[in-house]
Amino acid sequence: MRSLDATDARILLALDADPDATVVALAERLSMSRNTVQARLRRMRDSGALGAYSRRVEPAALGYPLMAFMTLSLSQRQGDLAAQQIVRIPEVVEILATTGDGDLLVRIVAKDTADLYRITNLVVAAPGVVRTSTSIVLHEVAPHSVDGLLRRHTSNPD
């Protein structure tokens, strides 16, 4: 993955402020050439520094207002197989391999607690899942954001 510099950070902050801005509008706002903005956006996308647009979609807007985190302990022999099956569950929106009490941290979205129960049963049915622990999100205090990091990076890139 390509490291972002202060100029990239400025472009991303401007795009965050106006997601519908054209490349020309961004270039004007940032006093850069259109080609520079376009090339940098392309490089950021191609390198993986910019994620898919679908990451910005709020699951609640799709009818999934409940969010939960599930810690999974896996059989070491079947851990990869479990992850391959769990990733196919549409309501599983993120899987992270972790250290500590569990092996995977899984972010799940659901319609309600009955739906979460259904999804939990799908997760538990995956081969190699030994134990689970689920925490339901009551309120999102601060949403995922790298805005502060981008702002810092524009003034102090190191």
C-alpha cells in the first residue's frame, strides 16, 4: 500500500467535505491542476489506500440497525476453513484476526435481536468455531474516522 503524503491528505479532506465534487472542482478548491488531483486519486485507489465506496454505506439504511461484535475462538486446525465460511454470511461486515482471548473479532449487523440470534447460529455452525462471545452495540459514541489523522498529516506528514 502506498503511503499518503500531505497533498493526498488535503485531497481526501476536500473530498470528505464534498463527496460529490468533481475532479475539476477539487482541483479549483485546492489550487492544484486537474491532472494532479485525478492522478493522485487514481494512485490512491489502485494502491488500496482508498477503500470501496460501499464502506461508506450505513447498514441501518439497508434495514440493519443493530450492530454487534463477536469474539470467536477457533480450532487451530480449522481456523482458515471457519473464516472462509463466516466471510460468506452477508451480515458479517468485518473480520479481524486478533490476539488475546479470541482468534477473530467479527462485526455483525442485524435487523433485530432475533435476526442476530439467526446470524449467531450461522457463525457457530462454521467448522472450527469453538466458542463465541457477543457484545451488542448500544450506541455509537464516535464513528470510525481518520479525519483527525488526515488533518494532522496535512501539517505534519511524518
